[in-house]
Amino acid sequence: MVLVSSSHIDAVDWDEGVLTVVFHDGGKYEYSDVPEGIYREMLAAPSVGQFFRQNVKGAFAYQKIA
């Protein structure tokens, strides 16, 4: 897990196409079939939360895991 500076997201991780996102409220979600490039761009984005909303949310299948 990589801790990030965001008003809504605590940490993100990527492993073999699965992007894991941990939110401040304790929710933990796995997004399927996410290219590694999206993960790397998210980490480099000026706003991790904005990047997530624009490029991940609604674009990939997900499941809540915690």
C-alpha cells in the first residue's frame, strides 16, 4: 500500500490488474482490470481524489472488501 495525500483517500495499491483503494471512512475497494499506467498516473496526479473520480470511478468493475 502507498499512502497518499488526499481529502478522501488514505492509500492505494496495484497488483496484477487489481487496484485497491482505501478511503478515510474505512471503506476498502478493489477495482478490476485496471492498467498499471492508470495506477502510476494516479500516484503522480496533483489530486489523487480528482484523478480517481475522473479515471477510475465508474470506469472499472469493483467490489467492496472492507
